[in-house]
Amino acid sequence: MTVFLLICLLLILPLLAGASYFGYQVFSLLVITLITLMLISVVELLYVRRKFVIGKVEPEREVVRGEECVFSIPVSLTTKWLPVGARLSAYYGHSDKSVKTQSKMIDLDLCAGDRGDIHFAVLSRHTGMLSLDEAVVEVKSVFGLFKYRKRYLNEREAMQTLVLPRTDQRDETTMRALDRVDESDLEHRRVNERSDQIETMRAYQDGDDVRSMHWPVSSRLSSLIIKQYEAPISAETHILFDDYTGYSLEIDEKACDQALDYRDQILDSVAGSIHWMLTKEISVQLHLGLGQNAWERLHISQDHMRYKRILASLAPDSMPTLAELIHDQLRFDANDRYLLFSRRLSEATASAIIHLARHACQAIFFYFKPDETSREEDNALRMMRQSSVEVIQVNPFLLVKEQADGKGNTDV
């Protein structure tokens, strides 16, 4: 039912009263015209319901944070001459604590034989799942007396898309740390195989391969000398991160939005670091503490989009602490390198990172320092700075502000 129909129904009573009281034929003609118009509109609506086809909501599969996600609904009108008017009303943000529930309306006029899509764009503000809560398509007949609607609910239609983290690394602090990773990627080890460069020589021992004998030096020193060579090896890089920012504990919209901004910075840094290393052909593994097997970690290097989808699929504040992730590592390889990202810090986490640094080739901790730190956090930071852990401190406030201004990030 439309407002126009309600007005027409209200007009019937005074028209009937005027026709019975005054006896004028004009009133009777108006009543008959109005009733005929309503009957035609009913037939028209039934006809349009058969000829106007509305498909399912088709969201984009995935978008990068900051881009617009376009939801589409295919429609087609197979009438011979009759046009229709359609309106899409979409509602979103009901499950997002960082914004109020929002809505948007789009009107569309279709002529006979038209086919197309109704498009609705939503800005992807934060990494994660972007969902439409509800979408309603209303179709009006030509006279506008009647309309029918088709309603879509997210629970039934899965009207959602994945918002991926950004991989364009703008933080100069992180970039300089990764440059040092690249420079130290060529480790050296002693091997007993032929190489172009001799690292050192030593006295012959039982079991040494005779082919490794350095005969000129041996004859000169009158003693058997073995040649040892160096060969480059690629250190395995492990990435561990903690995305906790307190979003799950916040109620205020502004505080929730700020917590998600901090989380975006962490995920962007993790995704950007992985992307950078994969382009440099550096072996990397992402550890989430969620029961990943070796095949899943290895598959990251084969499918560069996989790690972005994994990061985007994580619910906010769902990751264990860095201490728990480190304890899950059953063994440490002296050739391995660890990059750790977190905004949450405790003395237990600092102790675990220091223990990790003692057994690994390199440990770099990217600390997204909150605006206010507790005494325990200050003590933990002091512990790591006094150890062999390389602490890279990042100020999220500067990152958020400068990204909003469109400038490059500044390290602290």
C-alpha cells in the first residue's frame, strides 16, 4: 500500500456522501473512476510481479581496506510496454560497534525490456568482514497505488565481503627494519662441497673428504690441511603478531573506531612485511596459534593472496598473546628470524621474546605503543631494550593522522 492509495481510499467516503446527498452524477463518475483505477492497479501489480525479475544480492568477493565495496542486485523487466519504478533500501552497521546503523536509498526507473543491476556502494573502513544487514527492493506500478517488496537478510543471503589489509608499506620505520632483514638474509655456513670462495682452513681430521684437501698449503706446511667453503643459505623468517587493541571491551563508538584503527595498523604492517618478503623471495611463515599445519604455512608462499584473507578473517581481539605464540614454538632454529608485532605488552611477553632472541638468529619487535602505558609495560620495554631484542617503536597516533592527511608515516 502506498500513500497515494491511502488518499484515494479516504476520498471515497466524501465522494459517496456527496453523490447520495446532492445526487450529482459527477460524484458517481468520480467514485466509479477511482474504483476502476484501483482494480487496474491490482491487475497491473500482479502482471509486474511476474515480469519483473529480481536476483540475489551479489557482493564483491573481497576489497582492500579504504576502497568501496559494491553490492549488486540484477534486475530485468520483460514487459512489452509497461515501465516500473524500483527503490533499493539498504541497511548496514548493525553489527559494527564503531558506527551507528546507517541506511541508503537508491531509486531506479526501468522501461520495458530493460536489464541491469542496482548498485550499492559501502566504504570499507576497517579490515575484516563487511556486511549488509538488510536490503529491501520496492517495486511500484505506473499509477503508484500498490507496491510490493522483496527483502534480503544477511542471515539467509550472506551479503558480506572480505576487507583485506593494505600491503603498501608506508611506515619508514618498518621499511628500514626490513631492509636490514634483507641485508642479513645471506647467512654463511661451512660445507664440505666445492664452492668459489674459501672461508677458512683447518688441520685434517679422520673422516674428512680427501677431495677437500688443500694440497699447495699442505705441501708448504708439511701438514694435511682441509679447505672449508662458505655457501649462502636463506634464513627462515617467522611472523608472529598480537592484534589485541581492546575493541572487545569498548562500548563507545569513538573508542571502538579508534581501537579498530590501531588494529588496522598492525594488520597492515604484518601484511606489508609478508608482501615485501615474498617479492624479495625470502622464505616466510605466518604463525597464528590457531592450529595451522605446515602445509598451510607453506601455502602462503604459493598463493600471495592467502595470507591477506587469513588476516582479514580473524575476529578482533581473537589472537593469543605473543608469549603464548612463542611457547607454542616447540623448537628454535639458530638460523631463523622472528618478526613480532603487538600493541599489548607484559613482563611475561618480554621474557618470552628475550628467550626467543637468545636462540634465534634475529628477533625484531614492532611495538605499537599506546597513548598511556602501565608500569608493567614500561618495565617490559626496559627489559627488552637491555637485551639483544631489537625494539622498533611505532606511534599509532601519528600513523592514523598522517594516513588521513595522505602523507607518509613517520617513525618514532
